[in-house]
Amino acid sequence: MINFEEELKKFHPSLEVEEVEDAIYNQDLTDMADILVKMIKKSEEEEKRQ
């Protein structure tokens, strides 16, 4: 049986929308698009050198 008092002690409220946005945008996250752009730029620079 569920002990509601124990469950309430474990409860942590979720972040507000603004806090979530700040938490996400303040992290330096590299995604696949960023990696591909870097690879293309590097390839173009290497082609110019040759």
C-alpha cells in the first residue's frame, strides 16, 4: 500500500518554464548539426591549403 506521507517527503517540484529554459540555454551542448558544420569548415580549409 502507498504511504502518502513518505511519498510527499520524496516530492521535488519541477522547474518552472523559465528556469528550464535557463538551465538548457546555459549549457554548452554540441549537437550533430554543430559537429557537421565544424567538419565541413575543416574540410573546406584543408581544400584551400592544397
